[in-house]
Amino acid sequence: MTYVYTHLNQNEDTGPEGSRYSTYEETLEYQGRKVLYHYVESFGVTFCTGNYVPHIGSVTVKGYVVRWKYGTNEQGEALSEIEPITDGEEQQAISQLLWPGGGIPQVRFS
């Protein structure tokens, strides 16, 4: 089963003054297939508790690329065909490649 994925605007920086939020769309080769993922990072984050974190990052894996940027939608955004990664062993191996430090899971699969 596959789905149509709408690509993000690349390296979009947003956020209030003193803070920054960036998204990056990247690919990774895994067992002869291309894996599409997003890396999201924030700098200068202040929580409602008053705690401050200089940097937060996470990765969301969209899936295996079946067809890369084969067309566009009405807004001119690129479209790709993606196959979700549902196998637990593959998810674990890809997670280790993307976030080798382990610890708190920073890699999600959608």
C-alpha cells in the first residue's frame, strides 16, 4: 500500500524573535531503497514551566520512495509516491542509522 506525499518547502525557518524552527526533508539509502524522512529542529525553546532548552531535534520517517517527485498539485508543490515502513526490524535498523545515540526515541514512523 502506498500514498501520495506532498513535499515540504525546504529549510523553512520560522518562530518568534530569539527562537528558530527548521524543517529539512532528506533521504537515506537502506538496503537498496531510498527512505524519505524529515528532520525538525528548534533552537531557543522556552517551556511554560520556565525551563529553557537550547536545541531540540526529532526525525519522522515518511517511508520508502516508490516514485520521486513525479508531479505537482494545484499549489505547485511536488508529489512523490511513498510506501510506509511497517516492519519492526526495519524500523529499528533505520532508527539506529538516523539517531545512533539511542536513548529516548527521537525517530517516529508515519
